[in-house]
Amino acid sequence: MAAGRAIYGVNTGFGELASTRISRERLTQMQRNLVLSHACGVGEPLSQQESRAILFLRVNELSRGFSGVRPALIEHLVAMLDAGIAPLIPSRGSVGASGDLAPQAHMALAVIGEGDVLRRGRRVGARQALRRAGLRPFVLAEKEGLALLNGTQAMQSVGGLALLSAERVWRACTLACAASLDALTGTPAPYDEAVSRLKPHPGQIAAARALRRLLEGSDIRRSHAVGDPRVQDSYSLRCAPQVHGAVLDRLAEARRVVEIEMRSVTDNPLIVGGRVISGGNFHGQALSFAFDSAAGAMTALANMSERRSFQLTAAAAPRLKAFLAADPGVESGYMIAQYAAAALASENKTLAHPASADSVPTSANKEDFVSMGMWSALKFKRVVWNAAQVAAIELVCAAQAIEFHRPLRSGRGVERALAILRSQVKASRGDEVLSGKLETAREMILSGAFEED
């Protein structure tokens, strides 16, 4: 800069204004103006966990030393994390172009003492929160405002946390499938290791192994293993390793992409070997593809789970009564629980349309192809929540169906999980309001209550 070179975002304007040179005495004001002008987010705020994750991921990236910021800025961000400060960040406004400009501008607002934050669960002004933490609003120098805004941290945060939840939902769906198989007196023969060896996708092998472990030692299976006239179960039971396994493989690929992104430098321009290089690492296409793929996979997982709930409530097996009611007709049992699963599964079918198929030009066409990565992440988050609720409905229905088989017990893994479920969701003894039970089961899934099973 001292040599009079034009350096994007340091002594030039931003985006389409990159050709505008800025005098040295105005550079600090330009960085502050950048943060203020880009804080255009709207809509409901991100969660406190998501907001703090963005702050952490920004620290993680700037610490790599390729962004041209002072260590003091990184130390300030760390101090905010240690003080429990979560910038209040509206969820809408990013097209994943130069990264997540609007959401990260709201994060940067808190850094300079503007806007609002959450601290210890309370909404307060950023300046007040910084003062209580013994901090002053940070004064940005050249490049530092841009370094806070440019990057993919918002989509990393929202989509990455949703991916962790998706992995928990996968385990819960696999558990629910095992419980449903026993409740419907199905056969675990398709889960035999010999079958998966002939189609050795890693996810399929893992799913079949998990199902076998969950069903091991089932009294219910032994009770009908001989003399059952049925030859094959429906696909939602028989093909579970193939479908659940394919979903697991898609989630694993999404995790690989997210972890690479978290190890990356997504700022612009970059300081590499003494050179200032203006590039495009801020573009969120890899994450957009990953979250879209994972959303499609979770949609399929929820669809299959809903189909098993349908069978459980349709009295599609011996010993089960219609809609799992003790006195069908007088009681409706779990009839409408399946409706709720169907509604959410269908909602996911709409949400599964890939955000990455879209693009819209911005910044006077300088940014003419964008990733829509933030929308992909937000959409994926909703798909995962819906899938968690669908899985919870199947699990509660399967647990109620197994009550019709008592005193026989299901597999050891299933019974351990049912004991965890019953600690908070008791068996029904007649018609009742089911919403609370279904929502409790969902929160148990999302909190990882069934991770060991």
C-alpha cells in the first residue's frame, strides 16, 4: 500500500466499486462503513449456538495468517467468545456470493460495538455487552472489516450444526426401523452380512450391522420364526440397509466437504508468500452442493420412516390393533400421529429442491454467479428438523406397537433404547393428547439421547 499499489478492499472500493481508489486518511472509515452498509440481514435470528459458531469459525480462519489482519483483532474475537457473547444475526440476506456478507456483517457489528447481541440468554446492546466483559469496541484497520465479512462461516455454521443433528436423526431412524420390524413381526434376514457383501457400499454395510445389533436376542422374532406364511416384508423394512446406508454415505460426504471448508481460508484477497492475491475462495458452491445432497438424502430417510409408521398404525401385522388403539372405534389411537408424519415428509419433498440449482447476479453483475449456499444450509436445517419429528413419530408408534407383544421382548439394543424413551415418554393407556409425547421424543433424538443405540 505504501508503494501506491491498488489492493482490493484495502485502498479500493468493494465489489463493482473495486476500481475506485480510496485516500489513505479515509481507509479506517471505509472499513467501518463496509460493516455498517453490509448489515442488511432480515428475518428471524440465528440461534445462539449458530451465532457463536460463526464467531469461532472466523477466529479459526483468521488465525491461519492469510487474511492480513492484526493479532489484536483475533484476540478480541476470542475474548468475545470467552465472555459468552453471541452476535444477533438475522438468518436471511446471503446469496453465498462473496461468502455470507450480510450475516457476517451483523457479526462484525458486535465486534465494533454496534447492533445487539445475546449474552447469557439476554438481548443487550453490543456496546453494553462488551463493556461488561471488560472490552472496548474494536477499531478496524485496513482490510479488517473485509476480513470479517468475506467467507463461508455462516453457511458452515448453520449447515454444519444441522449435519451433526442429521447424523443423530439417522441413528434414531435406524433404531426406529429395528423396533418397527419386530413390532410388525418382520424378518431380519435381509440384514444378513452375506447380502451386504454382495453390494458393499460402506453405508449399507454399516446400516445392516447396526440393525443386526439392535435386533440381537429378540424374543418376538423367535415367536414367529417358524410357520410364518409371509415370504417378504415391504421395502421400507426389507430395503432399510440399502436406503439408510445410501443416506449415511451422503452424510459422510457432506461431513467431508464441511470439514475441508473449516480447514480452509475463504477470505479475499489473500496474503500468500508476500503477494496479495484476489481470488474466489469465498464462493460457497461446495457447501451448497453438500447441503442440497444431504437434504435430499434426509428427505428419503423421512419418507421411508413415515411408510413404516403407516404400517404400524394400519394393523399390518398379527397382534396389532387398528391405529394401535386398545379399543378401536371408540378410540382413534395413533391415527393422526401418522398424518403428522405424512405432512412433514411431504413438506420435505418441497424443501429438497436444490438451492444450488439457482443463481442470481449481484453487485452490478460483478458477482454474476452465486452459490445460494446459505439458503441451502437453512433449508437443510429445516429438513433435518422435520426428519427428526418423523423419526420420533415412528419410534413412539413402534414402542406402542411392541406393547401388544408383551411379555415378549424385542432385541437387546431395541429394549435399551425403549427404556430410554420410556423414561420420558410413557406408553399410552387410551386416547390422549399426543403432541407433547411426539415433541419430547423429537427433542430426545436431537439431543443425542439414543446415540449409543
